Amino acid sequence: MSKKYDVVVIGAGPAGYIAAIRAAQNGFKVACIDEWQNRDGKYAFGGTCLNAGCIPSKALLESSELYHRATHEFKKHGITTGDVGIDIAGMQKRRAGIVRQLTGGIAGLFKANKVEGLVGHGKLLANKQVEFTQANGDVEVLTAEHIILASGSTPIELPFARFDGEYIVDSWDALEFDAVPPRLGVIGAGVIGLELGSVWSRLGSEVTILEAMGDFLFMADRDVAKVAAKDFKQQGLDVRLGAKLTSATVADGVVRVEYDDAQGAQTAEFDKLVVAVGRRPHTEGLFSEDSGIVTDERGFIEVDDECRTPVKDVYAIGDCVRGPMLAHKGSEEGVMAADLIAGEVAEVNYNVIPSVIYTAPEIAWVGKTEAEVTSSGRPYKTGSFPFAASGRAKAMEQTSGMVKVISAADDDEILGVHIVGPMAGELIGEAVLAMEFAASTEDIQRTIHAHPSLSEAVHEAALAADKRALNYMNK
Ligand code: FAD
Ligand code: NAD
């Protein structure tokens, strides 16, 4: 007799584990299957985000930023120190400890919510059956009224720069280096390239980032990208644009890369090379041919706006489906799927998903860039406020950057908010909430912001959109 569930979720990353918990909260009998195994051989829930992505990268960004500030900024505050050193083993121990605590926390949440967490491989078969293969090879078939696929993504591997786990590595390996590589090459100046490039550069690596596109941070607002490019250059990150990698080979412990740029064929040598050129949906062995699941030409599982696959009662969420590969996007899709299964009204507002890059300065945005608004043809106005004019930012000695608000000229609706500067990832929350409620610029203008706080920069940028900034000259 096969075990029966109301809902089976395959994948316990931020999309799947959240879907499982919400489905259990909705009163269903739920199982969540996951096969993630860490480098120490231990299985863990949490997927890429908790084990090899969002959380460990933020742990290292914090450690390396503190080290950088201690060595570069303390003096300005009048703080004197002895020699400041960095103990990489200690830093990595802290990172691993945070990951262990948080992934263990999911197991605890499963227990508290009565979700059955199953360790092993899940495969969707026809007729709402799921083949579950345990780590020891035992196989059983589960049946479910509803199934949610949340299998996530894996790094894209370039055929001419294969990962070897030691010299040419993916982002996971680059989070677990046990020493600072003297010369670090990074392919791709995307989110991972900039975050990991920043970590190792602050710890002493000479970092070179090769980016195929001619524009820096092409997905961000141009004003924000300009500030970020200047700051990263000052920090010593050597970002080479229009640089297309053509080969990477290892000899005598050195990675030699060849790339083409506007000047022609170039070469460079590194001690380690991180390839961070995007991620692809991970669907190997996830469904049988007769399951009815369809993938598009890039391998994403096809779903509608409500994450329904063409197979009745089978949903797919997170990185394995279209849309930005972000943990919070996957989690919200998980909530939506679980609530739809319960017959509730649920939706994800795909127009209001924040993006954050956790560099220093941080970069965060929500909604449309100015270029996107321009091409939409809608008349608009913009307002900016620099952190250089913020009392709080000055006190923090972090005055680089600004807040930019883009609003409709006709009805004052906020269309996009772009921030580069201290705590941008926290400040963007106000803009996300405002846009979720279709707020106007005037709504932010009339909202009281604490003084002195970084959030006053959001207030002033909204005022500046109507040339009414109070603490800065209106342009
Ligand atoms: P995943 O987290 O990939 O989880 C999928 C899970 O399913 C995995 O555990 C996998 O083992 C399991 N699985 C797959 N197939 C099967 C199967 N057949 N049977 C059983 N189990 C299976 N996003 C942010 O929003 N903020 C960040 O700061 C951020 N930082 C990142 C930093 C790095 C270095 C990386 C690589 C990514 C980062 N991301 C960040 C992206 C984020 O990690 C992903 O968007 C998110 O993890 C996607 O969640 P998911 O649940 O869809 O997939
Ligand atoms: P990405 O898409 O952000 O950036 C990849 C970059 O590599 C692009 O700029 C692309 O032009 C460049 N590129 C592609 N092929 C190249 C080549 N042959 N030579 C040189 N450059 C090349 O992808 P990523 O940085 O790998 O991140 C993967 C995903 O993980 C992203 O979708 C991102 O959303 C997510 N992520 C998010 C966060 C965050 O939210 N803070 C952090 C890390 C990762």
C-alpha cells in the first residue's frame, strides 16, 4: 500500500519548504522530499539558499565588510587598533555554524507544523504518484492529491571552462575557500560575481571580473549602476566590460584564461577562477516522460501565472520556473500554491519583487528602471536624494549613493524606486510596501520618517520628484 498525502512537495529550498509549511497550516497532510547533501556528507533542508547561496554569502559579506571597515574606516572614527588580522578558518566556521542553525531550524519548523520531511530523491510519475528513493536506495511510491515541484536551479557550466572543484569553481566552492586566493578571476559581473568578488577582494585578493555585456549592471537603473561602478573601482575591483571568455585551462596550479574584448584577444592568469554566468533550472530525474510536465527551450517547467503546470493539481514554483531566481519570489509562489490548493484567493504580484545586491554600497530596487519607463511611453517625473546630504549616513561614514524615485506624471503613482547606498536592502522595504498598495509619491511625502534615519533619504527623494525636497537643493 502506498503512503497517501494531501500534498507532496519535491524540494525543500525557500520555495518548497515554505509551500510545505503553508499547506500544513491550511490543514493538509504534507510530505516534503529533499536530497540536498552538504560537503560534510550530511543531508540538510533549505536548498541552495540556506546551504550554498543567500545565507552563507551574506555571512561572508558581513565578516569581510567588518574586516574592511576595521582596516580602512576605524581610523576616521578615532579608533585605534593593533594589527587587525583575519582568520579564514574562524570566519568559515562562523559561516558553517549559521548555515547549520538555520537548516536545522527548518527541520524544527517541519516538526512543529507536522510536515513529514523525507530525505531522498522525489520523482513525479503519472496519475499524481511520486516515486521516493531514500539515501539507502529503498524506493516507495507515494500518492498525493496535490503535488508541488520546487527543484530549484544549479550553476551554468561553460563547456570551455569546466568546473574542477579546485581551480575553476562555482559559487558554492567560492564560498568555502579555506585561504584567500592571491589572484581571483570571476566570470560574470552579475549578482554572484559582485558579491563574491567583494568578499575576497576585501580579504586581500586581487579580483578581476570579466563581464560579457558592454553595460555594467545592465538590469539596474543607469544612475545606480554609475555610482556602483565608481565605488567598486575605488575599492579595487577590476571589472572588465565587453569581455567574453573563450577558454580557461589549468596548468601548474594556475588558471589561464583567454577572452575577447573590444581590443581583440586577451589573456590573464589567476590562482582561482569563479564562473558565475547565471543558473539554470534543475529538473534532472524530477518527472517521468508520461507525467505530462512540459519544459520550455531553456529548461524551465512551464506554468501559468498561478504556477499551475498543464497537469491538473500539479504546481511548480521557485527557480525551476520563469521569473527572477530569488528566494523571496520562490517563497511567495509557495504560499500562493498552497493557498490555491486550499481554495483560497492568492496571487503573486510579479511587478513588485525587490532585488538586492549585498555589496558595499548595497544596491536595491523595485519596479521599473527609468529606461523601462521611458520606453513604456508613460510621462514620468524623478526625484533623487544623495546620502551625502543625510545626517545618519554621515554619522555612519557611508555617504556614497542615493535614493531615486520614479513616478507617473499623470496620477503620481510610484513606478520604481532605486537605491544605492547604506542599508539599501532594508530601505527598499518601504518602497515595496508603497508599491504593493499602489501608493502615490505624495503618500511617501506625507509619511513621517524618523530623524535622523537613512529612511529620510526615501522621503526626500519622493519630495524631490515634485521639486519639494527640504534638505537638498531641488534640480
Ligand atoms: P533551491 O533553493 O535550489 O532548492 C531546491 C531544493 O530541491 C534543493 O535542496 C535540491 O536538492 C532539491 N531537489 C531538487 N530536485 C530534487 C528531487 N528530484 N528530489 C529531491 N530533492 C530535490 N536569492 C535571494 O533572494 N537573495 C540572495 O541574497 C541570494 N543570494 C544567493 C547567493 C548565491 C551564491 C546563490 C547561488 C544564489 C543566491 N540567491 C539569492 C538565489 C536563491 O538561492 C534561489 O533563488 C533560491 O534558493 C531558489 O529557491 P528554490 O526553493 O526554488 O530552489
Ligand atoms: P546573473 O544573471 O546575475 O549574472 C551573470 C552575468 O554573467 C551576466 O552579467 C552575464 O552577462 C555574464 N556572462 C554570461 N556569460 C558570460 C561569459 N561567457 N563571459 C563573461 N560574462 C558572461 O547570474 P549569477 O550572478 O550567476 O546569479 C545567478 C542567480 O542567482 C541570479 O538570477 C540571481 O538573481 C541569483 N542571486 C541573487 C542574489 C541576491 O539576490 N543578492 C545573490 C546571488 C545570486
